[in-house]
Amino acid sequence: MVGRFLLIVLTLGLCTFVVRPEMFEAVFQPFTQNDAPAIYTQTSLLRLTLSHLALVACAVLASTIIAVALGILVTREFGREFLPLARTIASVGQTIPPVAVLALSVPMMGFGAAPTLLALFLYGLLPIFENTVTGLTNLPPNVIEAARGVGLIRRQRLWSVELPLAFPMILAGIRLSTVISLATATIGSTIAAPTLGEVIIAGLLTSNSAYVLQGGLVVGLIAIIIYEVFSSLEHSAARRLGFQMDA
Amino acid sequence: MHSDTTSLPRRRITLSPPGVVFAVIGLAALFVPIVTFKPNRIVPGDGVWITTAYDGVAGWLIVAILALLFLTGALKSLPPAVRIVAALAGLLGTIVILGHVATSLIADSARGARVSPAAGLWCMLAAYLLAAVDVLNRLELSLRARWMVLAGTVIVVVLVFASGYLANVSVMMEYAGRQAGFNAAFRQHLVLAFGSLGIALVIGFPIGVLLFQVNGLRRPVLGALNLMQTVPSLALFGIMIPIFGWIAMNVPMAAKLGVAGIGIFPALVALLFYSLLPVVSNTLVGLTGVAPEVGEAARGMGMTNAQVLARVQIPLALPVVLTAIRIVLVQNIGLAVIAGLIGGGGFGTFVFQGLNQSAMDLILLGTLPTIALALVAGTTLDLLVDALNTSPRKRSAS
Amino acid sequence: MIQIENLTKRYGSTEVVRGVSLRVRQGEIAALVGTSGSGKTTLLRMINRLVEPTEGRVLIDGEDASGIQPHLLRRRIGYAIQGHGLFPHRTVGQNIATVPHLLNWSNREIDARVDELLHLFQLDPAQFRDRMPHELSGGQQQRVGVARALAARPEVLLMDEPFGALDPVIRAKAQADLLELQKKLGTTLVIVTHDMEEAIALGDHIAVMDKGRLLQYGTPKDLLTQPADDFVESLIGSAERPFRLLSLTTVADLAEQGEATGATIARTTNLRDALAECLWRGVDVLPLDGGGVVTLNALRTSGRGLAETQGEVN
């Protein structure tokens, strides 16, 4: 309960700051030197926040659709041949740093939001795919047996038994992917994507700690809030199934 | 699992579905430029096809051989060894072609010309590599064989680059111009990744043991570390700068000890924060995973609690700690790139310089070694974890 | 009625089930017994085509099962398995409604059927209908599993070790409940078990399987008095056989005129329990419900007689 209350306070605080950053000028003033401005105003914080979130949301949505579809394909009978390789690619792929994927998408797509979106999408596929496959291959065998025995056809088994049971696992994959995407999108500002990283980078370039701090705070808070929301969704989904989940 | 349908009788020639996919990618790549040729660093380049790099029959012969190797890799009915050899031959052949084409193009043009790998080459490499990995995957190699595959791969890659055969490829030209800087960046990258790991182990392991003993501390400590892990890297790296800048200015001893707002110090601390959660939580998981009977038996033989911890529980928890080391190392090798943005050095320096100047070769010079480092570290530790888990000391509780 | 004709299942070159033929009459219980790997579960799963037979055929009420689409066949045949296999993401009511739903029953019919079944299994509908499976005890989950299998009023019910996950105390009660229910509904029942005790308690006929072969198919009495070979005999356990035989006959058969003191016992009590009762009370005569007695002497003679018949057979 305390956690939820804190989460609401944090969210409200974050919203206020993003909409009216000038109200907090006094807080950031001590971090500036030589009368530099305390609040980043080149681009409105609200606009950056919204485009940051939009970028992440689009990428994660696309990753989810494709990754879950691929996860379903490789766990069907006709796709089994691809399963071992797909697993290897997913686990080796996650060894590759997301920044590297971001940097490598520049030569393909130039600068701006597009290469960032591509990098977020590609990297975001891996955790969701891996979790979908794990979820769909570790189903309780007697439940699946019962689903066949009761006369559900394959499509019905997939939609009404297998996917709902794998759902908490898939959700965990989406959470991982979202957290990584939020971080990578921040770095995306180095390739001119309009994200909150812009504030931090501007601070680094002009040695203005106030910028660095406010950019970092906003991004950090967003990440924490999203993480917490996903975690509680996962918990309630898992509790519904009667699974024991570790905190 | 029994299937609804009975399996078809085996035919003579069977295709491996993944193999077919790779062959299709590879075959398509044969008709896409393999390298880009630029008369100088600024102008956009022109694509060069295999068939334009090698005139007439020679070009088509090469295309035919490469195609044949792709198809060999897709034939399931062939022995795995043949398929792997075909894929590896294709891989090496592609690299030989790259070096050869680069050298001959550079020789024929003015100074400052650049030859960089293009989409066709990347796709061919990827297709051969995936075909080889797919076959290897199905062989279920022994641990020893997997060590040998890893060592062999590293040796071959090092030999290819050390031989100077690829010296005329743009990335290697970039490297030649910055050898000293590259070596320094390599060193810094290792210091960042391994240094933060070392500190995290020194601090995190005792914290994990403490949490094991004091149940009430688990939630708050793990919760705080979890939050830290969630904060995006650029934000955490950035926040370190004002904090350490302030400490360096206001705490007299600090600056002398090397504390500064910019440079390797804040980067190391940021990486440390990301490393603590895996180390602490895996230490805890490892300790709680030890079967209670084992501890009971040790206590029954007259060991004190401290002895049980030191001689029984901690040794048994080590494999789980090793997986934490794997997670941290791979994660930090990647995150250390961000240090390049705050003057912390490492390969990130090249990446962000390259992004600033839109210099593709510089970006590659930073990213390729980072990826290679992460893959080698990840695979090595995977094998170590497997070795520890299959040794006779395997934990009784699984 | 289920007719199994020369049913064989091969995986590659290994034969899991070899040419099994047997017949289960309408409203009868057949128990398939054997050690693990005997092929009993595969045989059961071939009846509803969860496993496709390599050779032979299954007739359900004279209709060849291979001519019916597998999922449609399965909707006609109830199926309950060890560990119940309830869908953990669906409520008790939704679980039971699975097959009626697939058969497009109306909502009203489905609701009524769910409540009826919950009543039948002594679970209060108002209390249990909307609970999740993990909120139930093991015994309750098992009952819901059987209720789901019976939901669409199948003529045939297949059960694979349905009581395997229950502890022994509840198991006896669950078996008794199942017998009563089966009598009430008249469902044809095929049950797989590794426990000969359970097979004898439930089966009208028992099929003993080993290494994919059907060794013997007969009534419990047949098996006890005339085991087909050493394997069947070892499965029954030769030392306990007289007691098992005693448990097949009720005291009603040995009732004599007379009077005795003490609490009466039911006429349906089997001879084994009556013998135990005598020894426990330390008496020679037990009074029966509704008059008459059974004497320790008669029990002894009867036991000896059974043991001798067994000796003759060997």
C-alpha cells in the first residue's frame, strides 16, 4: 500500500515537473555556474518526454507483436526446426550491447528518430521472444494433456490455454524490453532522436550540472514508474494463475 | 509429447528449413553490392558487386561456388561435418574476397580512397555463420569440444586481423591511423568492465551474505538496488558527474585520490551501481538454494554457524555467483560504451566520435571490438558455469 | 460399449502396445493395470486418439473411432488425468463448462449443468463456482477434474491414474464416491492404475498389461483364483491373496440364523472386514443388520476353502 502511494506521489511529481519545470528553478539553481540557466528550455521538457515515450511505445508494441508471433511459430510443430537456432540467436543477441545496435543502425538509416526506432525494435525483440518461448515450452504438461483430451483443437489450445498461461512470462519480457528501450532511447539523442537524453547531453556539452540532473531525474523516474507498474501487473497476472512469484 | 500425425518416412534428400532460409538470404546477398567504394572519405560511395569486381567468367564462377556452399549447408541429409565445413569455407571465402577486392580497388585508385563492407557482404557472413551455428547447435557438443570451438574461433579471428590481409578495408585503415588510441581505449574498456566487476564482488558478496543472515534487510536492500538497475544508463552516468564534481571540489582529500567529476572515476562508480544487484541477489539466491539438510548435517557434526557458512554454504553457492559474474561482465562491457560520452574512455570514445562526424568506419572501430569482447566474455563464462554445474561438486539442491 | 481390436502402437521399432483386444460393456468399469512402461496409458490414450494407433481399431458403440475427427471424438469421451489438469487461469465453473461450451450449449444449459455437477460432487455451487483451481484442496481439485470430464454427459469416461496425486486416506473415499457415481450415471469407465488394490476395488474387469502385451483380462475373482502367469500372480501378491479373495464376498452370503450381542455390521461388509472385526472384538459371532449372524467359524472355513481352490489351480 505504501509502495502504491509512493508511486502515485512520484507520478504526480514527475507530471508537474515535466509540465511546469520553471516552478522548480530554485531547486536546480545551486547546480549551475556562471549564471547559466537552471532549467532546460531549448525544447520543452513535455515535448521531449512525450516523444521519448512515443518512441519507446511504438518500438515495444512492434517488438511485442513480432516477437510473440515468432515465439508462437517456433513452438508449433512446423516451426520446431527453428527453435534451437532461434534460442541461440536470442541469447547471443542479448550479449550484444544495445548501444552497439543503436550505433550500427545509423549507417543503415541515417540520423534521427528512425534509426533509434529500428534499434529499439530490433533489440526489444530478444527478451520478449525469449520469454514467449520459455513461457510456451514450460507449460504444465497435465494441463496441456487435459486440453487435448477435452477436445480443444490446436488453435483453441493456443488461444485459450497456452497463451493465457504464458502471459505472465511474456509480460516480464515486455517489461525487460521496455526498460532497455527507455535507456537506449535516451542514448538515441546522440543520433538526434528527440528524447530526454537531449537534456543530459546538453548539460554534458555545456558543463551544466542542472541540465544533467533534471534530464537524469525525469528519465530515471519514468523508468522506475513503468517498471513498478509492469511488476504489479505481472504479479496480479501470476497470482490469478496461482503461481508463486519471487519479489 | 506424442504428435497427432505420424511422421513421414524419411526420404533420401531432406532440406533443413533453417538452412533453406539462410541459403535464400545468402543467395539474395550474392546479387547485392559486397563493398562500397569511395574515392575519398567524404563522397558517397558506389556499390561493387562480385560480378563487377571480378570480370567475366571468374566473377560468375565465384558466385556459383558461394551459392553451392550455401546449398550444401541447407541439405539435411548430408553429414553435419560436411555442412559445417561448407559453411566455414563460405565464411573464410567471403573474407578472402573482401580482402582481395579491397586491395585491388585501393591499388588502382588515388590516396584516400576507401573500401568498406556493404550489405551483401554482411548478409553473406551472417548467412554462413548462422548455418554453421545451426548445425553446431544440433550436435550437442561436449563441454570440451565447445571450449575448443571457442578457442578456435578466437584464434582464427585474431589471425585474420593480425595477418594484415584486411589492411585495405576501411575499418582497418581507420585502425591503422589510431593504433595507439585503440590500444588505450581497449585497456580503458577492460579496466571499466573488469574493475567495476571486481569492486562489485568485493562489496556485493559480503552484502549478499549479510542479507542471507538478516532476513529483514532483504526487501529494502534488494529494492533499492533494483531501482538503481532500472535507471537508464545515460541518466546514471550523467548524475555521477555533478555529484563527483562537487565531492572533488569540496572534500579536500578527494581530488588527490583521483576523484573527479569527469573521466574514468564517475564511469566506474556508475558501472559499480549496475553491477551490485546481480552480485548481491545471486549470492543470496545461491545461499538460500543450498539444501537445508546440508547445513543441518554440518551443524550436527559440530561446526559453528560461521564454519557452516564458510565451509559449506558459500562453496555450494559459488556456481550461482558465477552466473552473476557472467551477467555483470556482459552488461558492463556494453554499458562501458556510455563512458565515452562523459570522458571515461573505452571504445565508446570511437563510437560517439564516429556518430558526431557521421564516420561509419569509426563507429565500426568502436562497436565491433565491443561486440566481440562481449561475445567472448559471455561464451567463456557460460562454459565456466556449465563446467562448474556438471562437475562432481554440483549442488545437491537443484 | 468399447471394443478394442488388435490395437498396436509402435514408435520407430519399439512396440509400446502389441496387439491388444478387449471389450468393455456398456456401464462397466474396466481397470488397466501394469507397471510403468507396460503400455497401459498408451492403450488408454489410443481410445480417444491422443495417440494414433499403428494397427488395429477402436469401436465406440460400434462406430470406428478412426472415422471421427479426433477433437470431435474427444468431446464425446470424458477424460480425467492424474493431477487433474485443470486450467489454472479459469474458474472452477469455467473449467467444468469447457466441453459444453465447445459443443455450443446455451448459457442457461451450461450454468445449470455446472451447478448440477458441483452438487453431485458435494461442492456447494455458490461457494465453489467462481473459485480458481489453486484455491481448492487436492481432493476438491480432483473432483472438479472428474466433473469437467463428465460435463457433456459422455457415455464413456477415461481416467488415467485419477487418484494418483491424492493421499491414501482421501483416495479410498474418492474411489468409493466414484463407484457410487458410476452406478448412478451408468457411464462406461476405463481407468488406468498401477495399483492392483485400486483395480480390484473399482474394476468389473481388470486388464493386466506388461511390456505392451495384455496378459490377462478378467474379473477380479478370475485374476485372484486363476492368475494367467507368474507376472499376474506377483502383481496380486500371493501372500495376501486369501485376504483379497475374502474382500470379494460379502457376509450376506454366509448369514446364519441366530442371535449375538454387540453392534450390528452391514450385510454388505466383506468377509475380510468381518474377520478383522471378529478378531478386534474378540468374539466368535457378529450380529448383522436386519437380523441373522455370521460366525467366525464360517469365515474361517470360507477363507480356507478359497485358499484351497487357489492351491488346486496352481
